[in-house]
Amino acid sequence: MKLNIQRNRWVILKDRKKIFCGLARDYQFKNIDDIGGTAIKTYQSESKARASFIRSWWTAEELIEANRIEFVEVIESISTRKLANLKE
């Protein structure tokens, strides 16, 4: 049996080159090409992404006003290669 979950989520991009990452208020922007195993911060809606970003990032409003921030809808996909001990 294989587990496959897909859902629409929202992410925050800065200058179309960096993505908002981190957990538990240890947030940072990382180059999209260099995220490796970093946790990408995702949100259920654009409005939740915007509100959370404004609360979490000290220059958020200035970056948004300067059009350096985009809220982008993505498809998040989680899947397994194999689930142990489960029958199909």
C-alpha cells in the first residue's frame, strides 16, 4: 500500500528567489535552489500566510509594500515508498 496526500497550500516568496522557511519562530528566507531538508513554512490560505508573515517578520509590511513578497499557491505532496505491515 502506498500513501499519497496532495493538498493546496500557500508559501511566501521573496524576490522570486527565496522561500520562507523554519519552525517555531526560527524563520528565515532561503534560496529556493538551496533548501535541502529545511522545513518550508506553508499556510492554508493566502490571508493566513499574509497575517502570519506580518506577525513573524520584523520588516514584513515594508517588504510587502515594496512588492518584494509574493504569496503563492502550491500543491504540497506527501507520499511514501512503502508502508510496512499494512495489507493492500
